[in-house]
Amino acid sequence: MAFFLGGERVVLQPGECWYLDFNRPHRVDNPSDTDRVHRVLDCDVNDWLRDVFTRAVNGR
């Protein structure tokens, strides 16, 4: 599987959590016969959520 955002490939590993701006052009190429499932949460970003991601990146 190959995921592209804004024309650049983004490597997404199982078990990871990503924040991506899907307002930008994006696509997924799945040349396999195996279906893939991704959970996407569409939400408003507020100070609380920014803090969650900041702490995750900083390992706290």
C-alpha cells in the first residue's frame, strides 16, 4: 500500500497515530488483493487535542 498526501508519499505503519490534513489532495494505492482498513477521525482541532499530540510526540 502507498499513501500520498500533497503529492508526497507518507509511510504509515500499523499501530501508529497520525495527524494529516485531508483538505490537501490525497490518494491511496493498494495493488494487493488484501483489503486494508484505516480508521479516520474527522474532528475540530482545539488546544486539548494539540496538547495530546504534543505530549505523544515528546513521549509524555
